[in-house]
Amino acid sequence: MNIEITARHYETSERIKNYLIEEMKKLEMFDHLISSCKIILEKSKEGEMTEITLHALGKDLVSAETSDDMVKSIDLAVAKMERQLKRFKEKRYAH
């Protein structure tokens, strides 16, 4: 899976990048569905936001979460994406 990470108003540390890549490995069981992955990390007045966009077999799946901590935002966004991928896979391969 090709992962593209973008940071807005935020300087991403190596620790955050490595943590993000580790979290994205949770989605490897859906690797045959995913063709690309774009992640946006943004710091704003509302908090720290993580947005994940996956392109899976002709469909774009998006999950975005905002919290007071970047690691927490990453965890929430990855969990949301995992649920979306499970639903997408179930619908696609249901008989």
C-alpha cells in the first residue's frame, strides 16, 4: 500500500510518522482492495485532525477525526476506516 502523508500547519515528527505507519498496517488485511492512501494531519483551533482517504476498487473511503491529541485522532480515524472497509468488503463479497 502506497501511503502519502501531508501535514498542514503542523511539523510531523518521526515518532508520529512511524506510529501512523504502524496503525495503517492494521488495514493490511484489506490490502487487496486498497490502491492508494492519503493522510492529512492538521493542527487548528478546534484541535488536531487526522483525515484518511483510501481509494479501494473504484470507491473513495474517507474518515476524519479531531481531538486534543494527534495520536488519539490517528487511533479514532484508523478505527473508523477499519469499520468502513469491513462494511465495504461485506457488501462487495456478499452472496
